Amino acid sequence: MPRYFGLDLHKRYVHGYEWQVDQHKGRHFRFPNTEAGWATFVQQLHADDEVALEVTGNAFAVHDLLSPHAGKVLLTNPLELKRLGPGRHTDRKDAERRAKTLALGMMPAVWVPPPAVREVRYLLQYRDRLVRNRRRYRTQAKSVLQRHGLPIPWKVDPRQWLDRDEVNRLPQAERVILLSAIRQLEAVDADLHAVEAEIARQVADQPGVQLLLTITGVGLITAVTIWAYLGDPTRFRTAKQVTRYAGLDASVHQSGEQDHRGRISRNGSKLLRTALVEAAHAVARHDQGPFGEFFHRKQQQIGHHKAVVALARKLLIVAWRMLLTGQPYRAAKPTLVAQKQRRLVEVAQAVTDWDAVAEALWPDSLEDRHRRRRVA
């Protein structure tokens, strides 16, 4: 008989629960979240055992570690699993609930992307943090200038607006803050270009990304985000499942005679949803084809903001169907598509030599550093 394990991962330890259906008994256990601790746990697994753990920062790495040793390893959606239980949140209860839900065959599992897709996701998430940092440094620089009667338009880069004389006339403290913010802005811009080049290099040969670039208004980062987060398009059976996955479905409260449908649920990946909404804004401004007609029709019916969200939902559904069928966008503009493809190649060729970066950061080996410390 197979055994069912539920794991609750933490920074320093892992709490587990083993459930044996034939004997109708279970046991709690705990081991350190280290390489030696995982090696000890792996040794007790059998080929017919099943393991469930929630999606955390290193869940995919744990999945790859356990998969060769267990019959099935599932990653669970913690929000979905909580809805099946009484709501108590402890290590023991969470691990036990996972093991018993797994034994019943009711585990709400999530899709585990291949390693190549995971790497692109990590790069996209890091790029998003760099974009937010750039926005923060730019706002800091503008706030200094605003305090001294030098307001800058919203979309203007402060580096293009200022000259050296204006900066030198600022008080010393404000001048230091301004120059520090601009220096950080320069560094973030350089890292952002390097990360985008690495993303382009990793997806340059992906047919799905090439396919999505044929959609009007969808650029490189949006196409890569849709491709990376949708993953295998066959795992969605309907368009409603796709929109629910991105959190672009309407929230519903239905009880008795009440049936209220409100704003979008905002479940799922915020990064995917943000990329779609930004692309929808671009399409709404520039597209004269089917997407543009759809937006203007919806704008008259439900207003501008809701029409943008509706257009983002339609963009996602069209992208999913294109990945499913392998057919390009019907209203694609060949000149614009060729321009996007050339841009993809150019960005991918500007990739940074990360080996040289590592060599510059650590010019000597760890043994050399230890040797110098002993001498000192």
C-alpha cells in the first residue's frame, strides 16, 4: 500500500505527516531544511509513495529532488487547500491536511513548469523588481526638484531635464540625495537592459514567443510573460479557465436569490495580469483592427477603464488559442511583426558576459581569501 506524505516547508525545518490508509494511522515528523535533512527523508521513500507540499520559494527545486524517489509529487495551491479545511493554520494541521487530502485524491495541484520556463519566470520577476526600483529612484529625484520649484513633467526622465548648473545651485544635502538617486537610476537601467537581453536570448528560439509577437500591441516582454505563465496551453479546457488563472474573471457572490458579479477576482499571477493590462492600453491607443474595434465598442458600453480590462481578457484568450492551434494572429501586420523579430534578435545579441561579471566581483578564489585572512 502506498504511503501519503504531507510536507510544510519553512526556512530552517520541514514538518511532515505520514498517513497510511490501510492501517488508518499517521505520524508527525520533522527534519532540518538542509541538504543532509532532505537526503535522510529521501532514503525512506518508496516507488509507490505520494508526496504533497505547498508552493513556496523553493517548491520546484524540492519537486525535482523528490520526483525520482516517489511515485507522485504534487505541489498544492495553499489558498485552495484552506477552503477544504476548518481554517486552522498550524504546521501540524497543514501537513496532516495535505497527506489526507492526497490520499482521497482531492488534492488541488498546480502545474509544474519545465526548468527552462522556470528560469524565464525568475528573470521576469527580477525584471519587475528592477522596474519598480527604477520608478522609485526616479520619483525620489523628482521630489527633490519639486521642493525647489523645478517641477518635471510626469513622463520625463530627470536626467534629460536637468543641467549641471541647476544641480549645483541646490543645497548640499538635497544635491547629494539627487545625485545618489540618479546614480542608482543609471545602475538600474544598465541591469534592466542586461536582464532583458538574457530573457531575449533564452526565448529567441521559442515558437510560442514568435507566434505571440504577431499580435498587434504585444511586445517582447508581454509575449514572453504570456508564454511563460500560460505554459502548456492544453492544461486549460476552456477560455473561462484561462481568464480565471490570470485573475481577469469577474468575482461572483451568489446565495439564494442574490447573484452579484463585481470586479475582477485578481487571483493568479499579478505579473501576467499587469502585462496584459499594459498591452491592452497600448492596443486601445494604436490598434485599428479587430482589437481596436472591440475596445471602442466596449468603451461606449461600460466606460474606458472597464473596457481596458475587457480588452486584456480578450488578448489573453486570443493568445491562448494561438498557442493551442499554432496559428498566427489573423490581423497581423507583416511590417510590424518583422520589426519585432529584428528587435528580438538585436536584444538577444546584446547579452552580458556574466562569467566576466563574476570574475570582476570575485577575482580570487575562496582559498586565496582564506589564506589572506590567516596571514592577517
